Amino acid sequence: MSTIGYDSWAVDLAEVGPVYPFQGSEFILFLLGLAFWIGWHRIQYTRESAHLEEARKAGDPEKMRELVEKY
């Protein structure tokens, strides 16, 4: 099975060009990577915002203010 279109390596590699698998699909892989990267940051932002909002609402605000002023 050949992913680069050559069945035999008995050729002059200087004339072959790229010899890596899935040549020609770099832009598609770039778009998939970019979508994953943006999606990952969006998910992280949403989760961290929810966590910080939950932490902000936890506890008694008067007690927290008193503790902050103590130090």
C-alpha cells in the first residue's frame, strides 16, 4: 500500500519531489488543526469562566470582605 503514489523506491529521488505520506493534504490538515485549536480555547474559556463565577458566588460576601480587610 502506497500513500504517496509510488510502488517502488527504485527511482531517482531528486526527480520525485515530496516523499512524505498524504502529500497535498497539508492545507486540510492545517484547517483541522486551526479548528481544533480555536475550539479548545473556546471550551477552556467557557469552563474556566463558569468555574470562576461559581467560586465568586461561593461563601459569604461579608465574611470574605472581613477576611480581606484583616490582612
